[in-house]
Amino acid sequence: MTARTIHEFVIEPEPPAFRTIVDLEARGASGHLGHALVQRPDGIVVAMYPECSTDAPGRYGTHGHSALGYMRILTSSDLGATWEERGPLSYSYRAQEEGRPYRVFTEKIVVAPSGELIAFNLRSDITEDPLWEPYLSATWARSADGLDWSEETELSGVPGRVYDALRVGDDILALEFQNDAVYDFAGKVADHRYVLHASSDGGRTFDVRSVLPFNVLERGYGTMCEREDGSLIVYVYNKTDETHADYVTSDDGGRTWSAPRRSFFGRRLRNPQLIRFGGGYFMHGRSGSYGDDLGKGNVILYYSNDGLIWDEGTYLALRRHGQGGYSNSLVVRDDAGRERSLLIMSSHAYREDMTNVIGWELTARG
């Protein structure tokens, strides 16, 4: 497979080719959500992915878009070049094996100042529908190595979903959308809200730092990044306009926020994921979900010099079947702490809404 240059960066394999990281088709399984990625202080990369049923259609009547499953763990000792299966995630697997009325999927993992790993989890109520919705209250858990994990602790006790988490200095920040998704993942009533939780004790306790000033109606998903100047930026998806995403910024660690503004994404953007790498910013996700054209449903990557104005976008993988494009990424560092590459992982449908886990590696040119 060949590489392609995007601005000053090289991405391999050359899009729309991709590398299959987990062949769920061979197992008769599927996995959309939960592509959590983290690099341990010792350099080992830990990745998680869901293994779910392909049999039970959800409210949309398609097979594979299912929460009937659990998370599994991968590790890489060569910075993402090869991966080793390490078995199931304990607390997620127990929910499956014990037949609990919910399932648990890990969305994000961050490294605490102590070196411990803090994972944030979605809990999906499956009593009436095998889809992920509605949501119960989100949780977090701790681990020394990404393999053995503590029991879960509820984050807020309010039904919702942690869409992003990151470490800023000695603080751990978690962006939660408090919406039970009984009617939809996007906001439907005024008391749905985006909340920033913060921990200053290494992930042992979390407190509400702020409520973000978004118009929540028909908004969903969310992604957060520390910019080059130390400010924070948060983007959310607008279900009524997939070519524009709302964003707010903060200069005081998320205590106060600007008024919402909008950025343009010409090839559309759904379930966005924002990350800073190589002096610029990358946003990836799905190229929208609405309309009849062939441009929807692809895995897409955008680039920006400032995190505000974005290029025309690059299709990383083209939709051939059903829903996919749930993605995550990680800046991988060498032993000296220098940026080495950007790993991107995504779900991608191989039949109906049944998905494999695919990926790319992006490096600075030269």
C-alpha cells in the first residue's frame, strides 16, 4: 500500500485504502463505539474496541448497530505497528456475562499525573432495544496498566454520555452531555446540557467545573482539545446542519466560555473527533448522515492550522454498506516524549451495519 501527502503530513495506507486492525467479520461480530486509545508512561499503546452481536436489529431495523456485547483490549509494544489481543475488559464483560439490563462501552482513556489510566464509560440500557440508547449514568474506572481495572464509579449520577476527556496540566477534564437519549442522542429539551467535569486529585474525585453555553436543541456528540496557546476548544454536532459545527473556547481551564460560534466543514461532519498534532489540528468523523448523495457516511479527515478554519476534507474510507465512522485518535510519542505519529481508528461497515475496526497512521513529512 502506498502513502498520501495531506498538507505537510503523510498518511498510510493511502486513502481510501485502510488497514484492518480487528477483523470482526471473521468472528461474526460487529463493533461501533468505544475505540478508546491511550499510551502508557512506559510507551505501550492500549486500545479498546467493542465486540457485539450482529443478530439483533435495533430501532432502525438494521443488523450490527448493537449494544449487545462488551469491550476487548489490545496492546502494542511497537507504537501501533502491530497489536496483541489481551482479552476482555473486566467490568464490561461482567455486564454481558451476568445478563445485566445494560452494557458498558469505554469511550476515552487519559493518563493521570500519577501514571494511572482513567477510563470513561457509556452505559447503555438494553431492556427495550439492543441499540445503545437510552443511556444510564456515565462511569469512570482506574487502572495501573490498562489490563486490570477497578470497579466503575458513577461520574454525575445523571443519565448521559462522556464524549471526550483529556488531561490539562494536573487536571483531568471530562465533557459529558447530560441527555438520557430516550428520544434521541441529540438534545430535545432545554434541561439537556453539556457539562465539564474536572478532577484535581488524579481522577479520584470529579466536580462540575462549568456548564457550556451551547444551544443544545438538535445538538449531539462533542469533542475537546487544548490549543497551542493553552486555551480549550469544544465542538458539538448540529443535526440540522452537518456542514457547520458549533464551538466555544475557554481561556481559564474551562471555568468560563465564549459565546458559541460556527466552523464550516464542506464535506459535512458527524461524531467529530478533534486532536492537535504536528503544529496543526485534525478533525475526523463521519461525513454526515443525511441526504441522498454518495458523500454521506464516509470516514473523513479535516486539517486546520488554527483549529477554526478547516480544509476541504479527505475521505479516509468510502462507505460501501451501512453505518460506521465512529472514530478515535492518539498522538503516539517516542521514548524522549517527542511526537512520532497520529494513530486513527474507526469502525467501518463490511455488511449492513456490521463493522470492523480499521485504521491509519499519519506522520510529519520529512
